[in-house]
Amino acid sequence: MRGLGALLWPALLVLCLWPGVLPGLLAPLAGGEPPTLDTPLWRLTLVHLGLVAAATVVVVALGVPLALAVTRPGRDALRDLTGAVAGLGQTVPTFALLALAVPALGFGWPPTLLGLVLYGLTPVVGNGIAALRAVDPDALDAARGMGMTPGQTLRRIELPLARPVLLAGIRTATVYNVGTATVGAALGAGGLGEPIINGLSQQNTALVMVGAVLAALLALSLDALLGQGSRQRQ
Amino acid sequence: MIELQGVEKRYGNAPAVEDLTLTFPEGALCALLGPSGCGKTTTLRMINRLVEPSGGRVLLAGEDTRALRPEVLRRRIGYVIQHVGLFPHLTVAQNVATVPDLLGWDRQRTAARVDELLDLVGLDPGTYRDQRPAQLSGGQAQRVGVARALAADPPVLLMDEPFGALDPLAREWLQLAFRDIQRRLGTTVVMVTHDIDEALRLGDLVALMRGGRLVQFGSPDDLVLRPADPFVRQFLGEDAPLRQLAGQPLSAFVSPGDPAGLPVVDASLDAREALGVLLREGADALAVQDGGAPLGVVRWHDLRGSGRRP
């Protein structure tokens, strides 16, 4: 039953991507005329998904080792500092960050990815640190006392115990970034932000809704699928 | 078996353990006793190098412990702590198999060893093998902790307040069960405790520490009857002889004699309970029976001193 529930949002997403379905549904918002786009919806969605996936890969590759590094014994000050800095990432307004990134990185994917990575690091590093700190110190003492090396303690004890909370952080980062990535269209990165921006400039609510509905469905689908994945692994 | 030679530990300039020299003999259960902050846990942790000594030497079976990598050393030494520290994501069997896995034993040998150890600590392997630590009571968890520490058959076992977190009934049961296991295996045990009863009852030898120094090291009799200084006497308390009697079965004090007219007690009592009966009955001797069969007589003065340890 649970598995079926997780497929509800992806199914709705596929339905809305079927040619003509979503524009047809939203036609009443534009005086009965279905909104038209230059690029097919499935293509915009794939580009969007690609942006988010690339950001998640970078976030995991940076965030997990960072959380591991700063939670080793004797690095309490560094750990607190890292947690604070990672938290700061999300307090900077998206547009300000992108505006600052464009002069350095130009338009397109690079500045958008930079923004998504910085936003995604907050939940991944935050959850990673919290999860690793929550590992029972007695279990760690026992592991050490029985002759596990630091690497063995990490692989056999710390990572398995931290995994659920760590995966939840990765899931949160991914889902947030589906929304954040729509801003990337303003920088020419493409994706589901395109119909939103075009709709805004043409004062076409239906076009805005095409992008918004698909982004929301994509976020809900990823949330459901990632949630399913982490449940099965436990 | 374990020799400490002039061992010391300093944190900055503050000494935690100073000039500690003592030998824990092979096969003996030695208690490290003392008030909190006396350095007993630090001493224990210097044996398996969870704490590195600042000076002196620790010898294990004549070999300097610094000659080995700490991990290799620790796999040869069992380790049990107060809050057990079972790995919550692993089954009971996987927990017990920790050190055999680290040593690379094959699957069959490990599985057989796990069942053997669960049996040894009184847990039915069929029932408990696949349970998770969260499903166990405190006493069961600590039994798994002991089984895990003994899994690779270490000659030496270090225990830090192993029974401290248990309720009195479970504690007493596990103390006696553990004592029995230890004798059977001949394991050399060093056990940290602040519980005087536990030290006097379980220890073959007791090392009393204070302020990072050894005050007295000897048998429970030595400490109770021949305290090295006033602190020993004060720390153990004036009722120390009674605490000591509590750990000993009455049968160890029985001698032949005429039981006629004496109050009758069963041999299942411990020596302190028998003393209580003597006081209550105003008698000088008791007739001891074992399930109705006369065993002999215990006299008032037999209860002074050590008795014959079982």
C-alpha cells in the first residue's frame, strides 16, 4: 500500500507531461486558449531534474565528508563553526546570491549550480553533524575498546547509525532545490522556471501555472521516491 | 599477567595517576576500588591504551603493550563498560561476533562461538540470537556485553563498573554468574568499582586507590583485617567484616561438631545471614543442614576471619 502511495505523485507528474494535458487544463486561466511553449514540457522537466540532480551529487560529495571531518574527536570548535556557516547559506536571499555569482561565473548552469549547492549544503551538513553527534558515546567507546580502527568504527558503527537522519537531510536538500532551481531560468539555465518567467513577462497566468504545477509535482515526486528509498534501506 | 611498572598519567600538570606499580596475577579477579576521581578508571584504560600512560610501562604476559598497535592489543583484551554500549543497529549475534569479525574468523566458527557464549551467559541462543539490543532488559544487555567481550577468548578482561547500572536483583545474579564463568575460564579480570560490597565479594585481590595513588593492594581479608592506614579502614567502613561475610556461603565455615540443641539453619544462607541468626537466637553456634541432612556446626568464632573461600 505504502509503495503504491509513493507512486501517486510521479503518476500525476507523468499525466501532466502528456502532450496537451496540462495546457488544456489551464486554458480557462488564459481566456480559453491553451498556453503554448517553444520547448516541450518533458524537456523542461528533464533539464530541471538534471540541474537538481547535479546539485545533489555535488552537495553529497562535499557535505558528507565535511560533516564527517568536523565530527572527529577534538574538533568541537570547528564543528560548531561549520554548523553555523552552513546555516548561514540559506539566510542569503537567492537572488542576491545569483546576482553576485553572475559576474564571476557568467550566465547559465554554473551560477545556478553554485546557488543550489550552497542552499543544499545547509540541511545535509546540519543533519550530518547532528546524526553523527547523536551516536551513542558508549557504543563508540566499546567499539574502540574492542579494537576497531577509526575507519572501522566509522564504517561499521557511525555511518549505519547516522544514515537515516543523513538521508533525510539529502532528501530535504533535493526537494528544496526543485523550487530554488526555478530561479535559474532567469540566468538562462533553463528548466521549469522558463514558463514561469515568460508567463510573468507576458502577463500570462496559465503559462506561470504550467511551470509552477510541474515544479511542485516534481518536488512531491522526488520527496515520495526518496522517502520510499530510505524506508526500504532501514 | 598484567604488570604496571611506575605507571603515571598527567593531564597538563595535573596528575591523574602517579607512580603506580602493581601486578594483577594470572587467573585472578582483581578489583580497582576507590572514591570517584581516584584514578581507577584511568588506570584501567591505560591497560588497553584507551588512555596512553605519560610514564612507566604496562606489561601484558611480559610484553610491553607499546610494542603492539593499539587495535591489535585491544582485540586481545576483553572490554566491558557500565552502559554496555551494544551496537543498536546490529543483532545480538552480530554484537557478540564483533571481535571474531575483526580478527577475520570464518562464518561457521564465529556462529558456533556466538551460540556457545550466549549459552555461557545464560541466554538461549535460539531466542536471543536475532534480537536487537533495544529488546533486551538491562541485565540481558549486560550479559550480551560480557559475551561480546569474551567472544575471541581473551586471556584478560577489563571491566568498568560492569554491574553498576543494574537493579539490585539483576546485579547480584549477574555478579555470581560472572564469578562462576570467570573461574571456569580462568580469565584474568581487572574490574573497576566504587561498590565496596562488590569488591570484597568478587575480588580475589583488591587495589584501593586514592588521589591517583595506590593505598593498599591485597586480598579482601588483608584490607578488612589488616588495613594499611586509617583511610582504608574509614573507606571500607567499620562494618567491612559484615560486608565480607555477605559474599560467602555458610558452607565454607562449617566444621564437624555436635548439633544437639543448637538452632538449625540451612546451608543456603550466606555467612552474614547466619551471623544474624546467631545474634537473634543469642546462641554461640548453629547446626547447619543441607536440605535436611546435617552438615555440621558453625561456631561464633568460626565467622571471624576469612573462612575457607570456596
